[in-house]
Amino acid sequence: MKMRIVLASQSPRRKQLLAYIVDDFDIAVADIDETPYTDELPIDYVTRLAKSKAVKVQELGNIDDIVIGSDTAVVCDNEILGKPVDLNDSLQILQKLSGRTHQVMTSFCIIKNQQVVTEVVTTDVLFKTLTDDEIIRYWQTQEPVDKAGSYAIQGIGGKFVTRISGSVSAVIGLPLVELEHALQEILDQ
């Protein structure tokens, strides 16, 4: 049976990014509970979710498949800022990020047979100072609705970013340099 690479994500951004480094792969959705545990550190949270997604998909597929799970969290003052539920939530999130540096943590987990490789890439992102009117207009574009931290750096939300230190692809959803290196190591074995 042919070994497949499977991305355990329904994110169109992750699919697009993975296509930059892998020619042929399948998509499988891992339906898991993404609620943070009480007092769970953000780095532990993204690592747990990436691994849980990969494990779930591997359990449903072929043991010889290479499965890639990933998760991204926007973090400010060690608080995970999730997807906004409404305009007021988006206002609170983006006001918290306004004029400040926050971290975007993206973890990936690669599983093949019993081999598990996980890595977290953290990128610092500095936002300009935002007005409530800017945030409301941004909300009206619908872009922040399903985005962690209520923004998309690869979209309209990129106009809020003053400086970035780290991996742009990790902020979008997959750290390509690190993932390609880890995949190559697994394929070479």
C-alpha cells in the first residue's frame, strides 16, 4: 500500500501552505474539543491540539500514513485569544492587541507509525494602535469572524501589523521551514 501524507485540518490556509512543500496529500478532518484546560499554558495547548488532531486522523486511517496535525493560538499576556463570537468579542480582542506585541504560537505534530515529532514555532507580532471605528469596519468585512485573535495577517488584518519577528507562515497556520525539515527527516528514515 502506498504511503500517503494526510493533513489533519480543514483550514484552507493550511492546505495552501502545505501545497508549497508537498506535491500530493490528502485532507482529513479531526473533530476534537478545542477548549483549553484550566491553567493550561498556551504552548501546551497548541501542542496538545496539534497532536490530538494527528492522532485522531491516524486512528481513522492507515498506520503507514504520515499525518500532520497543527494548531495556532494568538497569545497576549499569556492569555489565549480565540475566535471571536461577535463584534463585542472582536472589539475586546483587538483592543487588547492594539499598540502591543503579542505572540502567535503554531504547533505541528507529525505521526508515522509510532514515531511522533512535535514542534512549536512562536512569532512576535506588533500591532499599530487601533481605533474602535477601525475594528468595527474590519469586523464588517467578515474576515475576523473565524480567526484566532480576530485577525488574518494574510488578509485585510495585515494592515494592522507594524512589525513581525519570526515565521510569517506560522502566523498564517503552518511554519513551512520547520515543517519541511521535520518531514524530510521522517521521509529519510
